[in-house]
Amino acid sequence: MKANYDFSKAERGKFFRPNIKLNIPIYLDDKSFAFVDGIAKKKKKDISYIVNHIIKSDMHLIEAMK
């Protein structure tokens, strides 16, 4: 690393995009992954679809308990 960097020509926010949607990776432990992967293979669906479906089901259960 250099001792000093010249930021005199820098432009603040040059790469900032206010409406960007980020897909954040989610890492499952081995047991959870095997469970979800098994369901996905049986239903011939993507793992992301199954995980989202499980989360949405849990959201509905939590809302019903309120």
C-alpha cells in the first residue's frame, strides 16, 4: 500500500445507484441445504424458489399468531 493517495480528482457518488436491487447470497449449513435440496429435487424447482416459499409460509404463520 502507498503511504498517501491522491483523491483530488475523485468524484463522490460516481458509482452510487439509488434504485439498485442487490441479491444477497444466503449460506445454509449442510443439514439445512440437504433438506431444501431434497424438496427442490422432488418438486423439480430451484432451491431459491423453495427457500422463498418456506419463508413466506413462516411469515403467514407469524402474522396469524399476532
